[in-house]
Amino acid sequence: MASSDLSTILPRVVIVSRRCVRKNKFVDFVGEYHLDLIIRYGAVPVIVPRVAGVHLLLESFEPIHGVLLCEGEDIDPSHYSSDPADVLSPSELDEIRLTHSSDATTDSSKDSIELRLSRLCLSRGIPFLGICRGSQILNIACGGTLYCDVGKQLRHFVEHVDYGNYDGHRHEVEVVEGTPLSEWFGEKEIMVNSYHHQGVKRLAERFRVMALAKDGLVEGFYDPEVFDVEKGKFLMGLQFHPERMRKNGSDEFDYPGCPRAYQEFVKAVIAYQKKVNGDINPKVGSSSPKLDQEMEEKRKVIVRSFSIAKDLYDVRHDLPISKQSDLEAGAEFLESNTALSLQQEKRLKQMGATVRNSTSYLQMLKKKQERETMARNIMSKMSVVQLSELLSFYNMMGVVCTEVLERKIAFDQLKNTPGDSFYY
């Protein structure tokens, strides 16, 4: 597979990281559920770091075939409000900061990056999915406004966040018939999670409501004029987090519609990529359909390779050796595709999506299985006395090994202690 072809096989979905403080240092992160679903359905997540000035360098992340914005702190009111009625008193702001200490700050760099990305999507028709804060960014980019605090301004009777039961909290929303959300979930009312204190106040005119909370807060919206998955059109915001709506202690989703949102988004991203590649690299003659078909087959092979690798690393250790050849396409993609940064590649590996060292891993498993089989065969021929002596011997070796290991560790720690001298 030629390296020059690889960047056109899997579409690229840009996601902006969120900054937090860990061990007195700033750390950027993106929730892994988002990355997992993007990869599962056939695209590559490209993480844009939340760093000052990145909004001026977005061209360096091209090609961009889709944008997923999710999670983060409050959006600065200066981006959406000039109404004096939206201004809260200093005492109210202090109360909000105390109640929502993890979210009630603003991040001007993240605001700038995400608003510019949103407007880029609007100008080019790039598929866009906004989750939680991402839906609010989309509404602002299209001329809508937000409540600075739902509790203070909406006087709601619905709890939109419960810090004592963070992932388990749910509240009811009404799904509007005839919308994509209605098709995906197939129910008139669903119970959704909630992690926010801001929300849509005035929905931008271009959007149609897909879901409403019992207090009237918009929980989902889309632009029907820019929604055709097969043609690469997708413009949607969801206030809730479908990727985190999972049964307690399980990865099973509350509703089939939860992963469907990501599946349909990636379908639109793939269609958009094909459309853009066709515009940039128009094929002539009868070879065009063949080339497109070959590229699609290569994409499916790579996605399958990622899926097998994920199973291998996550939970399944009984993968047949015959699957080894299926991993090679993904390994070659990661070896050759310079579109992936080291940080992005590391993230893929942490998810179990990398396949670079899957071959050696399978060989190790095979050797371990062969040794275990051989040991069982030998021991099955031994007498009870011999087995008892063998067990006693290995118990004794375990005790000796533990004692020697503890001494060596203690010695190494002393040796590496600054300011001390050792004589051997």
C-alpha cells in the first residue's frame, strides 16, 4: 500500500482537547469514549491541543473531514450576550462559581479555537457534531445565545447536573418526531445524562429542535437543510452525552440510539471526504469507479484491523493466530501515515487501537500456550508424590525469590539516594 494513498483512506475528525490541572501541571485530554466511537466507525481522531495561538494554525491540521467538539468549561458571555438581562449580580456569580467550581471558569483560547473551527465547518459544509459545550459553541457560531446559568435564569425544576451521582444522573427529555434523534432512538421520551449549568437560551434561527427537557431547555437540535448523511451533510448539537449513557458497571449503552449518533456522524464524514477527494483529484475515464472501490475496500480492511487489535488488547486473549494477517494493514497504516502525530498515535495505542506490535504479542501468547500444554502433559504422567515434591519446591523458590528481590530493591533505592556514599 503506497504511503501517498494512506492519508486519503481514513477520514480525519478534528477534536479539541480540554485543559485541566494535574500534579500542579496543565494537562490536555479528550474523553476516550469519543475517540473509541470515532475509530470504531471508520475515522481517525486528530486532537488539536488547547494551546494559545492554535486558532491561527488550524490550516496545519488539514485535511479536515469532520469536527467533533465536546466538553469543557463555560463559554465567555462576551461571545454571545449583549443583553443587560443576561448579566448576573456579583453575588450570584460567586454562588455559581462555588456550586460549579469545576466548570464555572472561562478559557479564551479554547473558545477561540472552537469558534473558528465551527465557522470553518459552516463555510465549507464540513460535518459537525457538538456534544454538551460543543452544542453551545455551535449555537453561538450561528447567532444564538446561552443562559449563563440555567438554575438562576431559567428557574428550572429539572436538575441538569448532580455532582453526587455524576455519571448515574438522568432526567427525562421529549424527543421531537420526524427528527434524526427520533429515528435513532425510536422513542418519544428518553432519560438522558446531564453535566452542565449553561444551556441554549435563544436557538439560532437555522436550527430545529430535536429534544426538550421538561423545563423547556433545548437538549438537541440540527439544521434540516444541512443534514444528508449520504451526501456528507451533518450539522447537529446534543446537550447530553450519548457516549457516556451506559448501564452501571457495563459498556452497554442505555439506548441503541447513543452510538448511532456517532455512527451517522462518521458516515457523513466519510461521504464528505469522498466528495472533497473527488473535487480535488477528479478521476477521468473508466478507471474512476474502480479506484474509488479499491480505496473503500482498503479503508474497510484498516478499520477491521483496528477492531481486531482493540479486541486483542482489551479483553480477548483467545484470538486465533489465523487473524494475524488481518492486523498487517493497520500496522502498515500506522507505520506510514505521517498524518498521525506521536501524541495521537499514543492515544490510539492506549485505546487498544494500535496494531504495531500485535504480531509479537500473538507470538508471545502462542509460546505461552505451547509451554503450558507441554507442562500439563509432563505433569499428567507424574505420581502424586512427585507432584507434591514439585509443588513444595516451587513454593520454597517463591519465598527465596521474594526475599532476594526485596533486598535488591532496597539496595537500589539506597544507592540512588542523593548525598550518601557507598563502598562496595
